[in-house]
Amino acid sequence: MTKQDFIQKVSTKSGLSARDAGKAVDAFMETVTETLKAGDTVNFTGFGKFSPSPRAARQGVNPRTGERVQIAATIVPKFSAGSQLKAALKS
């Protein structure tokens, strides 16, 4: 599903116009991004939790040359599914 498909579904289910649904989806994505950048988590009880997760520096290998490369430490987004989402996918 693409972003446009998602916006169309949100529009249909909420009764919002496609333009307003697009603004809502964009606002949601911006808010989650800003919150994760600040080091906080976004928790939707039953649905899941978005959180920033540190990734340590490590050694990598360039596949073309076989040369060892140092990969810097970074912070990556992580999503943990909630119990209601997991249950919905099981049935």
C-alpha cells in the first residue's frame, strides 16, 4: 500500500476529504518523526510503540573490494506491535 492508497482509505473511513486526510497523515508522520528525533517514544496502547533505538558502531565489509569499513553508531526507529494488533493479524 502506498501513501496515496493509505490517504484514500483514511479519507473513506473517516469521512474527511482526500486533502484533509492527506494533511492528517502528514501531520501524524511529522509528529512521530519529531518525537523520535527528541529521543521520546510514541505509544498507542493496543496498537504498538514507536521508539528510537541506538545502534552501536560496527565493522562492515565492502562487498566489491572486500575491504573492512567502520560503520558509525546511529539511532534507528523501532516499532513494537501491541497486543490488539498482534491478535488481529492472528485471526
